[in-house]
Amino acid sequence: MYTDFGSVPQHYAARTREKMQEVLMNPHSSAPAIFYYMIRGGHNQKNITVWEPGKVGGEYIKTYGHYHVGDLDENYWVLLGTGVAVLQKLAVNDRGQTIPDRVAEFRALCVKSGDRIYMPPGYGHLLTNTGDTFLVTADDSPVNFKNQNEAGSPGHADYATVRQTRGFAFYVVEHEGKPALVKNPRFHEVTKLETGGLPTIAPPQALT
């Protein structure tokens, strides 16, 4: 079987502290140089993501988060560790356009090694590492290496909408030694909320 190694130099990407500051609850808190590492597999291989453990300003290490461009779904398989998956579907106006600061449905799911997470079309998503070890996942998101910087900013992902609201509708934080949710004040409405059993707590004074 012929294997094309031409895309190998493009497989690896990482999310740095400077980039993640755009979506953190407390962007000026002490943070690692790299939050997570990605190895993109292309059309016929899975993508692997590895999260560092730890917290930044009380918020668990997380992915940047994105919405899919087009009618695209995705599966994640948790290979190691524990975390919380966050999914949200934005509300739409009477012209069918999404409203960045209004959420029709928000879901938080506690996940562990061996779990599969389904990301339906139209749902933005991110994952947080709530454990003491690396969190490692595989996913089947498509990658087209013909696009520039596809490993770091794949063409099927919308990051700008997440940056506009500095994250999703809730941040996943440590509270009394366990994960909890803190409302992001940049969102003005969450119609349906599924917390996955996590408590919701008042935001720090700086966020109100």
C-alpha cells in the first residue's frame, strides 16, 4: 500500500497561552505556555488532542471551542482522563442568522476514558480537562491539508464567533474541589440549560 507522507509536516499544531487568552474567564491569570496539542490525521485517519492538566484563574484547561461551518457533525472518543464536554446551539433571528450572545440550548457532559461524545450539526463545542492527568481524545473531524494552516485553524471551524463572546455561555471551574459552571456575562439569554449534574455558581466579582 502506498502511503503519502507529504502532509506529515502539517500534522502538528498547539494552542498557546497567547491565543487562549481570547476565550478565558480570567485572561491575565498565570497559565502554561501551551494548553493543548493537536495531531491532525487528514481524511483517512483520526485526529488526536492532548490537554495539559491544571487550571487558569480557577478555570479548567480547555480547548478554544468552535462552531462548525456547514452541516457537519463529529464524534469524539475519550482515550485517557476525565473532563467536561460543553455543547451549545445558538439562537437564530427571523432571517435564520445565528445570534452570538443568545443560546437556544446549552449542555455540559461529564466524560471519562472509554466514552464517546457526539457533536450534532449546528452545535459549538469545547472540552475541558478536569482530571490530574492528560486528557486525550480521538475525533473524526475532517481535515483538508490543501488549506493553509489546516492543522491550527481548520477550514470547517468557526472560531471568530467564540472569540466575540470570549468563550461559551458557561465556564467550567473548580468549586470546592469539583467542577462547576460559571455564567459568562457576555451572553444575554440561555433558553435551555442541561448542566449534566454540575452546580452553577455565582461569577467572580470581576465578571459581573
